[in-house]
Amino acid sequence: MSSPDVEGARRAAEALQNGGFVVLAESGAEDAEGNLTLAAQFATPAAVNLLAANANGLVRLCLTDERCQALGLAAYSADEREWQPTAPISLRDVAGTGASAEDRARTIQAAIDPSRQRDDFVQSGYVFPLRARPEGVLRRAGRTEGAVDLARLAGCLPAAAMSLVMNEDGSVAHGPQLAAFAARYDYPLVTVADVIALRRLSEKLVERVTSARLPTDHGEFVAVGFRERLTGAHHIALVCGEVDGVEDVLVRVHAECMGGDVFHSTSCTCARDLQTSLDVIAAEGRGVVVYLVAGDRVPVRLTRHEEVDAGASQMAEYGIGAQILAELGLSTIRLLSNHPRTLTGLEGFGLSVTGFVPIGG
């Protein structure tokens, strides 16, 4: 597992503070994509021109959830789990069509001005907002959250303008190509994991609140309770055996599903996945099941379709499970999941996945 570059994240924040560009990569992997990023308050027409020229004209504006709500920007999807993209916007009183660099710079500056409200904008145009999750990269290890968090860490307004880094032939730049692009223009290169690691030096979203011995039909566990500091939501880690400091610990991250977990609905596999995971971990004599409770901000989920593995999804899209595992002293883990996938940003929490173990059933 490569260590996150905290000093690199600090240098990137300093560059943003001074009105400069940084390249924000989703990870250090060879297939990772990245964005040319600027603190939105420095989005001049010249800066917008540079961003647009880099990505065939498409300029994204990363905003906080709170600001998106104030501007009436909602995701296209009706699914509460989908947050982006929102409708493109333009400032209502722009002089031209909204497509010019001047028009887009004015729209960006107005969108981050708290005195401007939703009626100042039309939801059609050439600036494309992205809505960051509350709590940023400590909840979701995404580039949208990373860009907003970096701007905030730089002491700037929590908003960023960015465009996808592309090669001269029009293809999307990946890994080494991102590094070459950053070096060519002397831009700091930073990953989402670096931003996570920098935030974790002074912040954490979860705290351990209680623990108790929990005999079950599957075997002996210790139930460890965690509380989210900002939301008050409570989650539980069921720990079997000694896991602190142990390598390759077997882990299942399971998102609450009332219909499956409690009422054993046959329309999803949640109860089966949870019970099987507990059996597998108990048989191995060591492991952790993290049970993530939805909390007040997420509607109660009655069922989950067979093709969606919420454990892997939660691990990839939210940092709460990762922080709980880090608090338990884990570093390398094997995930119980029927849907192996690349999980970005975990190294920022001091974690790496060394393998996937099918749940079966």
C-alpha cells in the first residue's frame, strides 16, 4: 500500500490559495482519471478558457450540498442515492449566450456569491455544477468532494472549477499521462487519498462510544458502537477475534436494509449476505462486520436488488465504514463481496484491500 502524500496535499492547497491550478487524480493507479482544478473564486475568463480548452469546452463547478440547495440544483435522477450531475446553469443576465469564457466566469462567480439566489440563474447553459456530499472526502472519496475540500483547506470559498484532463488526441488522460501533464505545466499533482489523509490529521467523523460481548447463533462477537460526530448516526461493528494490527482481516461492510435484514424480504439478498458473512467470519475465527445504519438523512431502505452489492458500494462511496475499520486498528483487509471493484481513496484512511472473498449462497 502506497502512503498518501500529505505534504503534496498541502502544496496543492497552497497553490489553490494563490490562484493556481492543480491536477486532482482519483487515485495513483495507472488507469486513474484526473481533473485540472482551480478554486472557483479565481475563475476569471482566462482561467475558464484554459479549463475549457483542456476538455473540449466542458467546465464543471463543484459546489457544496448546502449551496446547491440554495440554488435549487437537484440531481437529474429521482433516486435519493444519486447526487449528480445537476442541470447546467447560466446567470440570467449574462450579455451573450452563456457559452463565452466571460459569460461562464460571471456565472461561476455568481454561483459562489451567497447574496445570489436561485432566481438569478436559469437551469440551462454552459456551466455544469456537481454537488459534493456533506462531510466531503471523509464520507465519499470522490473528486468532487476532493476539489471542494481542497479549496476549503486552502482558505478559499468551498467551491472549485474543474475540467477533465485529456490528451492531445482527445482521449482521456490516465495515470502516467496525468503525471506528465502536471509536470509539463508545473501543476501540483494530488490524489483524493492525499486530501483524505490531510483532513484526517485534524478531523474524524466517527468516535467509538461503547462495546459489549455479543454471543450469537453464528459465534462469539464483540459489538462495538460508533457515533458519527456531525449527524449523530450510530453504527455497529461486530468483531470476531483479535483484529487490531492483524493483516488481511476478513471484512463485510453492510448497509442497513430493513426489509431484508429484519423482515427477510425475498426480493433482495441482504439477510442472506449478512448471515453468511457472520458464518464465514466466525468459521475463520477473526473478522469484522460493519453494519452501517442509514441515519435521518437517508430514507429507510426496504429492499435492495440482487445485482447491487451495497457493502462494496458503501465502502467505495462513503468513508464512514473505512473510518470505523481504521479505528479498530485494521490496515489490510479482504472484503466479503460478490462484486469486486476498485475502491479509490482507501489509502487515505490507512487501508488497502488485498482481496475479495465471494459471499456465496
